[in-house]
Amino acid sequence: MGDVQVHKTADMKNLRKPVVVLGFPGTGLVGSVAASQIVDALAMEFGGYLTSAEFAPLAAIHNYKPMPAARIHYSDKHNLVVIISEMTIPVGSSQEVADKIYEFTKSVGASSIISLGGISLEGEKKGVYVVSSDAALVKDIVGKKIAKPIKEGATTGVTGVLLAKGALEKFPITTILAEASEEFLDPKAASNVIKVLNRMLNVEISTVRLDKEAAEFSKGIKEAVIKARVSKRRGGMPPASEAGSMYG
């Protein structure tokens, strides 16, 4: 333990009180998918990466190019930094990763941190919720009907540590959580958190690709359910290739 490092590959000196957006795996992989879409949509530059002996030994591949699974992207034009992880952060490393991210945030003079993620709740589907160390921000977001507040509950991992730290140190740290599937990657939920982020930051991050993927995914699930029902009525089982088609 105690070996998490943030490696900057760019000085990011032109950023002026940027917003730092976090996207880590979780329910529906919402955080990672949303963060990846933001990076692509805004053509953000690679600015660094995180390492630890506790991290899974893997590389992410995008546009044929291998990259660190936990990395930093930034945009001078949009005054934005995105920290994305495409691997699950070990529970034992959550505190240290949160501390290092907070230190990095301060080093670039960031104005706030916004974490994106998914949440599994019973009741209304595809709702979006907000939790923040900044009570005034929550009041404004709820008043504008951008997202709903969470009165009671708990959030874990890096985001949970950061929210508590923000409350103690009076630094604005916010998480946007979209209701998402626990069983599948949920591009619709990722689209929903980006739409809320757009309104919060007054930016235009396209969600067209995610919405299209969500529609295709939904259609695929419906077709699989119909095939399963037909097969059941006939007293048979679908071929293995069909039974597993919705999992990729």
C-alpha cells in the first residue's frame, strides 16, 4: 500500500479553474462509458495516468492504440479534465486513489470535482440523482428539475471518500448517478448523466452515439426475450449462440 502515483505527461498550464470529471466502473459501467464519451466527443488530449501495484495488469485499447486503464485527459478549449478508469479500483486502494485525485485536483487549480456513475434503485426507471458536498448546488439542481436529491443512503469507493472529504474541507464535490441495469452495460444511463452534466456546465457533449447504442441494445434484448418465449412454448431451448447473444 501507499504506492498510488499520478503521472502527468502534460503541464496543463492553460487550464483556468477547470472542472474535474471522474468516471469509474460501477453499476452499468455508467461512469467509465460516460467519461469515455466525453473524451471522444470533445477530442480531449491525453494528460497523464495513475499507477499502483494493486491495480489490475491491463491496458485499454482505443482506436487501435493501447493506453493506461486509469488515465487523465484534458481540454484547454473546454477547461475540463476527465479522469477515467476502465478497471475496478481495489477496495483497499480507494482511500489512497481518492487522496491522490484530490491532490491532483488542487494542483491544477480545479474549481470542483464531478463524479459520474450508476445506481440501482427500485421504482422510477432511468431517474438521475445528485449528491454533493455543496448544499447550494443541490438546491439549484433540484429547483431546476435537472436531477433529484438523495436524502438517505451511502456511496462507496473513491467517490464516497471524495464526497466525505469535500464535505469536511468545504470543497465542491458532486456525484451524478443515473439509474442503471445491474446486469448489463447501460449506455442509456451513461447518456442520462452526460445530459445532466451538460446542463450543469452549460456545455454540449453529444450523446447521439450512446442513445443509438441504447436503442440497439434494447431492441436486442427484446428480440432475445421474444425468442426465449417462443422456444419455451415449443418446449425447446434456444441455441447456445442465441442464448448468449445479449452478452456480446
